[in-house]
Amino acid sequence: MPRNSEFVDFVVEQMMPVGAPRVRRMFGGYGLYDGEAMFALIAYDRLYFKADAVSRPEFEAEGLNPFVYEMRGRTVSMSYYEAPPEVFEDSGEMRKWMHKAMAAARRAQEAKQNKKKR
């Protein structure tokens, strides 16, 4: 996976009105975090936002695709969907989609914590 820090810097700059995410390299790409919750992924110079059962229909309604990769001869789909192109042109759109992704990441984190408590 090519690493393009210029694209990462561009994405972080676009997100600044909402808040600077913590960026961490992972698997050749980058994870973007709000606290401990990963809400976005950058891979192959594309931004993907976290989605879940609550928000996935909105991504699908926009015709946005999930992040997929090959592992051991099979295709694996993750719960991160392409960001709509307008997030790079309209700070209001970036804010809207970031909030959806952050909420999905928090719900996933809470579910994981609740599962550990059982």
C-alpha cells in the first residue's frame, strides 16, 4: 500500500474545523482516531469512514463502497466506507460525515467494552 503523507496531511487539514484526529500508521495505511476510537482509515490515497448498522445505509444510499482487501485468497470487507467526494470541498459535509463515523466508532468501542464486562 503506497504511503502518501501529503494526502494524509491534506485530510487532517480538512478535518481541523471538527478537531485534529490522532493519526497512526497501520498495515501500510493510516488509522485516524478520536480518542481511542478509530473513525477513519486512509488507504491507497483514499479516505474511508467507519460505518455500522446505524450509518451503513447512508453510505450505501450514496453509492459508496466499503474498504476491501485480499487475504489468503479471499476478499475481506471492513466496516469502513469511502468518503463522499464533497467532504473535500465543503467543510459542512466533512463535519457531517466525520460525526457519523465518530458515532459509529464510539458505538463499536462501547460494544467491545460491554462484551469484555460480561
